[in-house]
Amino acid sequence: MIDTDTATRIAAEPDPDTRTRLLHAATGHHARTALAHLEHTRDLLALAADLGIGEGDLDDAVHTAFGKQAASVNNGGTLAQLALLTEGIRDRDAIRALLENLRP
């Protein structure tokens, strides 16, 4: 798993080829799979922002899904939380529903 700072830097990279190279270097995984995962996480981050979901709103969901890892991930902020949730919950609609149910 890549750290939050690296994920944020990669997600902010506008050039797809550079994003792919950065992901490959950071993860050692097949870059296209990692890129798709990161783009999905970035889309969910935008959805969370649109829904008004901010720091702390995902704490319980992450804790329920990931137990001991939860405190560390929750301290990493919304991007780290969504990245972990998308690893554990591959169903995009389920994650979207989770975010929509958290709307303040």
C-alpha cells in the first residue's frame, strides 16, 4: 500500500503517463490496475467532498472494516480512508452508498 503523501502526489499529477510511471514505481504492481484503483479513489474523494463528508466522518466505517489498522488510517485523513475502503470493498456502488448515507 502506498502512503497518503505519495497517493496524493500521484493523484494530483495531470499527465496520465507520468501517473502510470509514478504508480508503478510506488507500488510495484501492474500500473494500469493501480491507476484504475487510484482514479476510483480520487472519484470517491470528489464525491465525499460534494456530499460534505470530511475529516472524521468515515472513522466508524474504516474502524468497522479494518479494526487495528483503523486508527492509523483514520489519522491519515479522508484520502487514506477512501483508499483503504476501496481495497476492502471493491463494489463501487456500495462505497457510494456508504458515502451518501454519511451525508451530514
